[in-house]
Amino acid sequence: MLQFRGARALSDFRLAKVLAQLRRVRPGIRSLCAEFRHFVELEGALDEGEAKLLERLLRYGAPPAQPGSGDTLYLVVPRIGTISPWSSKATDIARNCGLSKVRRIERGTAYFVAGERSAELAALLHDRMTESVLDAFDAAGALFQHVPPRPLGRVALADLEQANRTLGLALSEDEIAYLRDAYRGL
């Protein structure tokens, strides 16, 4: 897996808004910065020309701010086991540019928070339905794990809440109630 540092992920206005939300949970947070990180899965080594082309494709937008040396990393990536729409398009573009060894490109957002790690902060920085939070750049290799499909399973209506927790479905109480009512109606 190759990694490339990307552009600033948030405008100053959006960054200030997110920082204010984080400070409501943890008032001691001193600063926040966010940048894109690109992760590339390859089918073989790139030659020098291909590597330069890939770097040029992934260099866009305003340069990121330098995080503080003691800042805590929250790496928000597409949910492990999924392929994001951004990835599909970026991978197509790379292949159309002649980069046939690129199997897949994914993009994450690296948040650097001047404060201690907290599950509460991680929850504010990502959408648990579509994203995962990692604590290291090397952990992004999980994005490219190839796992055979699991067999189809069934969940009894009575076990829906347990399945929601176990499978990480992130269903709200309203959605669970809707599913119960809909299936009972069938």
C-alpha cells in the first residue's frame, strides 16, 4: 500500500465549526487541523514515470497545515469492507491515465487534535454508518483486505437489536421499530 499526503480537508470556517463541537465535549482541546490522505493498492511496483503521474493526480487543493508534534490522530476512512464512490471514480481516472497497476485508491481524512484520544471525539468526527476511525496510518491497510463473502444469514425479529450491535448496522431505535412493524405486516 502506498500513502500520499493530500490537501487541506476543511475550510477555515468548517474547521472552526468542528473545533467548537469538539470543545463542547472536551473543553481542553487546543487546536484541530484536517488533511486528506490517499491510500493506493497496487498490483505491482510502479516505475518512476508511473509514480510521478500518480503523485500528480493526487496533488490538488490547498496544502495542509502542519499538525503539532503531540497531536492525536483520528484517521477517518470509508467503512472497512466497503468501497467508497470517491474510490471508484479516482481508480477509474488513474486507470484511464495509463496506471494499470493501480488496483484501488481510497481517501481518508486525517484529523489532528491537540488533546487526548477519546471515543466521544471520534464519534463526532465520523459517520458510523459509512466510515471507520483508525488511530494510525498503517492501519489503513485494512481498507484493502480481500475477504471471501460470508454466507447469507437470517436474523429473527426478536434478535434485531442484538444483531444491530453485533453486526455494526448502526440502526436507530426508529429504524428498528420500522423494520419490526414492516415485517410483522408482511
